[in-house]
Amino acid sequence: MREVALASWGMDEDGWRAMRDRVETAGRAFGLRIRMDGVPAIDSRPAHRLLKLAQARGVDPEHAWDLAFSALLEHNRDLGDPEVLRDLAVEMGLTAEDTDPLWSSTAFAAEVDADHRAAVEAGVRAVPTFAVGDRTLSGARSVDELVELLRVGAEEVGR
């Protein structure tokens, strides 16, 4: 992730360290041991396809997403790797037999692509993106920035 931030996001080393520290500190407040320096840059579409399959099979979406985020951010696992995704699926309560056919098919690919298109059309350019009314705030942000987004959004709704 660091390499992508420096090469593609226009971030310098100080900016990376500040963002990394902010994210890791916020994670600790929720009991997470996020290790941003080790997060691999991945194509997340396979993971999103797995999450769609899990939801279709009745897995609690919040549980599935928590496992996926933990695998990526705490354990720095490559969520583009089918072997890693198979292990993740088992943690979710699925079986290898449920997931192995996913990688040799286009199952859920159209849905994932449609979600991506809808996000782009809504103005999402980074993860995470927070939206309140017509306003968006992207990237790892401070609590103060999020509170300000909510304050301004609440004022606009109240008008």
C-alpha cells in the first residue's frame, strides 16, 4: 500500500507516515492491530466476488466484511489470491466446494462491476469515502474532519 500511496496517490513519505499512523491509531481504539506498511496492493474484485457469494449463501455480511478487512489490514494477506480467499471463505463458514468454482467462472463479476460503476457515478474515487448529502470526504481522515462533514451535512439537511 505504501508504494501505491507514494507512486500513484501523490503522497510523500511524511504524508504516508501521517496517514498510516492515523489509521493504525484509529484501529487500536477498536481493538484492531492494523499494519499499514505491510498491506499489499491488490485487485479487490475477487474478494468482492467472494463477499457476494457469502451473502448469497446466508453469511452475515458484517461478519464476512470484518474477516476480509482483518485478513487484509491486520494480517496483510493478499485478497486477490484464490488460496487466501479459500481460507477466508472457510472462516466465513463456506466450504472450498462453495468457492473453488467461483475462480473458474464469472459468477458475481457483473454485480461487482455494477457496484463499482455505481460508486464511480456517485463520485467515489477512493476508499473509504464518506457521503453526506452531496458532500463526500475520501481517504483516511481524522475524527475532526468526519465530525465537520457530519456537521455541515446536518446544517444542509436542516435548511
